[in-house]
Amino acid sequence: MVTIKDSGAWISLSWLILKWSTLVGLLLGFVPAALSMASGNTISVNGVGIGGWTGVWVVTLACGLGGFLFGAIWALVLRAIAIASGR
């Protein structure tokens, strides 16, 4: 049951979820990749070794994109709730 009658609260929550899931995705990509590079490992993407900071940024962007897509799905769900609560 939807208890919030104002759809603005749901829309602001959807932007918040999108922002934070993207930032968490970027963080979850950067920290392990940087630590892996610092320990001397080569990052492998589809069997191709990518060394140095290029590999770190590839993993960071891939995880950031995953976080963005996760947040976009939940933002759409929350906006659908906003439309439903407005009626």
C-alpha cells in the first residue's frame, strides 16, 4: 500500500537511488582494481591483459555502468510508484 500521497517525494528518492548506486558502483570498481594493480596483478578483460591504470579505469567504468543501470531500473520503479501515488 502506498502511503505517500505526494509524488515529489518518490521522484526525489529515485534521483537519490540513481546517484548513490552509480557512486557505489564506481567505488566497488575502483578500490579492488587499484589494490590489484598495487599488488602487481594484471587485470584481464575477456582474456586480454590490461596493465596499469588503464585496467583500473576499465574496471571502474564497467562497474560504474553496472551501478548506473541498477539505479536506473530502481529509479523507473520509484517513478512508477510516483505516478501511481499521484492518482
